[in-house]
Amino acid sequence: MQYTANSLENQWMPFTSNQEFKQTPRLIVKGEGVYFTDHMGGKVIDGSSGLFCCPLGHGRKDIAEAVYEQLLENAYASPFMTSTPGGFELAQKVARILPEPMNHVFFTNSGSESIDTSLKMVMAYHRARGDGQRTRFVSRERAYHGVNIGGVSLSGMVKNRETFTSVMPNVVAMRHTWDPENVFTRGLPEKGAELANDLLRFCEMYGASTIAAVYVEPIAGSTGVLLPPKGYLQRLREICDETGILLVFDEVICGFGRTGSPFAAQEFGVTPDIMTLAKALTNGAQPMGAVAVKDEIYDTICDASPENAIEFFHGYTYSGHPAACAAGIAVQNAYEAEGTFAQAADMSEYFLDGLFSLQDMDCIKDIRGYGMLGAVELKAKGNPGALGTQIQKDLFWNGMHVKFTGDTGCVAPPFISDKSHIDEMIEKLRKTLETI
């Protein structure tokens, strides 16, 4: 089927050059396994699991059937003062694989909503403890925490915030963890743990008692797969324990097996106080996010409220939507039955071998990777991001989807990929990069 600019005009697309796209559209009309089919009939291998959200691949009939059956049974009920069984079942399944003592899960509709929800939880927790003076938040340069106002306030990516100036006050940023001395490091860098002491500097400048929480992605994904140096996350945990600051992990990308463990918290041996989730929670089949908290967070907020009163004045019309919960339950069942996380861990070395085999190319500035998550950073040409944008388009027409941020391609294969799929991805990357 052919499309013209006129037939595409009415939708305002997210994070897209709308005028360019509508002249040369790249439409996906089908997904099956690790492949898409474009509107011209071309086969496109998915090198970024959609947007990191489809580790089980595309076209899963078990997930579709679970959603279909739920919609026939009960498509919607108010989540305020009533509920449906699916939310409790899904929360229990997620809690089983969370690090202890994280046993309470609040459902949202996206990673962005999860971040804003977690900000409110942090505020409510400190107020319940009589620490309402903790009004500052710490994030990082090059951080990405979604696109709602809370997440934009925590953002360390200039293009995500320069137009939107009316953001939350009292947010400060630690340095990011990418260091040119660590280029082409496979796995966690040896140097850089001391960067975590930036949090101590803010404690000394503002007073630790004024800081509510520090937000970090264990591996900063959307900004270009920035890995934590060895000991870095552990040092953040130590400082938070010493000062009463809450540690929040944004595991929207890292969660559900991307590092080889259920969550990066377990992979790196650091348990946060709060964890934000989304994406692979439902394999992208339904919009859904979640916030997981330690028992102490839940108990403190609930116990501070009068008997039979609403403890947390927050929620969404579609929190715990029945269809999204059905998708999530089917996905969690598949992860367990098929050993998906172990499959990802087993494929990681082969994937990273392939990715780092591109190191000989002159156009590449750096390669980074851990688990089933990697990045190929290109040497910029012209304005920052211009080359990456063009390469993403060229890759698509060469039969591969990769998500680019600026000049960095973020490669995150579906966990169901076999070695031939990895080989195909690396071959298409090399072929496209050879045109630079």
C-alpha cells in the first residue's frame, strides 16, 4: 500500500521530524518474531526490541489471546475504590521477581507516569516521617526519566528540556558516568566509582536533610547506554543509607531481563528504595508502567493516614487496566515458562562479541555494552545528531530498526534472537556504517 503526505497529515508524531517523515514515511504494518514488515513489503529486523519493550518479539498469540479474552469478560472498571482481580495477580507475579523487601507495586500507564508517581511517593514518605523539609531531588547529567513534567525536571538531556522551562525547582544533577578514558570498555568500567561522591557534594552544599531522593538509571539507556563504573551504584547506596536520602532506580529499560537478571538491582547487587518499571512489563502489547517500593515505603505512607482514609491521593483512570494486566500476566508467565531471562544471559556474550567486532570501523567513536544492551557511538559530522538521524533512516531501508539518540545507536535485540539474528544485525550495521 502506498501512502502520501496528505494521508498522513493529521497525526502529530512524537519525537519525529514530522515534515520529513510525511514525505518519506517509514511505516510498520506487521510484526512477527524478531522482524517487522514495512508498508512497502520490506523485511526489517528489530535491533532495539521496539523501544526496548519487546524482548519476547512480536506477534505473540498467547498475549493477544489473553488481552482478547479479558476484553470480552470485562474491558474496564474504575480503579478508584473498586478493582479487578488482574491487578492483584500481576502485582504478585512482579513482586516474586523483585529484590527483597520490595513487595508492593503501583500500576501506571507508562514509564513517564511511573517517574511522576515515584516523585509523589517520595514526597509522601518524607512527609509521613516528619521530614517534609526534604524538597530537593538529585538526578544526573544525560539522564532520561520520561517526558512528563517530573521526568523532564530530572532530565539531563538538553533537547528534552530547553523548550520546556517551567519545570520543578530544586533539582540538581550529578555528573554522568561516561569517560573518554573508558572507551571501548566491555562491561562495567574499572574507573569512575568516585563520581558517586557528587551526591556528597550536594549534601555538603544544601544539607543532606533537605534532599529527598536521588534518581539514577542503573544503565542509562536512552541517552546512549552509559554504564555504571564498578562500585558506583554501591557507593550511592552507602551515601543514601548514611543520610536518609531515598535511592530510586529507573529500570524502565533495564528491567525484566535486559541485564541477564530480572532487574539490574539484582545484577549489580544494589537494592534501591523505589524502582520504576514499564516497557517489557507487557512486552509492549499494552501501555503499562509500575512503581515498586520497599515495604517500609508502603507501610509508612499507609500507617500515617487516619483509619479508612485514602492514604495516597494519586492514581490514573487506567491504573491497572484489565487488558494491560492480562497482557502483563501472560508476559510474566512466558518469561517464567520459557526461561527468557536465562536465554538473554546466555546470548549476551555472542551479542557483545558481534557488537565489538565493529570496533575496527573508523566512523565509530565508542562501543559500550552489558547484557543484551549495547551502544555504537559515531563520530559526529556537522551538527550533533545529524549523522545518527540519517543512519537510523538508512538502516531502516537496509532492513534493520535501531533506536538512535543523537549520534549513538542503542542496540537491544529481542531475547528470542538466535545467533543468526545477531549475525544479521551486525552485518546490516556494518554495511550501513560503511557508507559514512
